[in-house]
Amino acid sequence: MKKPAIHVTDHALIRYLERVLGYDIETLRRQIGHEIAARTSGQASSVKMDGYQYRMENRSVVTITTVSRPDIRRGRRVRRD
């Protein structure tokens, strides 16, 4: 897909998720926080859960990425989709 002529900010995207699609962002934020807190002492820099890695800085989740696993046929790491 081609890049559109208009840029959509993160703030606008969050408002779209909340107001147009009806997602409750604060409930999702609390759910993620509770799940991570249950799996760490608070000092960890990341938590792996359900195929995703939650990276943290100063007791805040700053990004979520997919966990890569080694490809046993090639000895390389591949992304899990």
C-alpha cells in the first residue's frame, strides 16, 4: 500500500480506536499492566508472554515486539507471526 499524502499522528490513531471503533484504551492499559506485574518483580527489563516480548524502562512498558525463535534448519532467528 502506498503511503498516503496525509500523516496520522499517534494521538489521532488512539482517538480513532477509542471514539470510532469503541476500544476502551484505559482498560487495555490496565490489563497489560496487571498481566506484566503478575509475571515480574518490577526489576526486569523485559517479559516474554504469549509469543510477545514486553520491553520495559523505569517500570513502564515502552514497546511490545514479537518473540523470534531459532530456525533449526538454518541456525538463524526468524520472526514469529
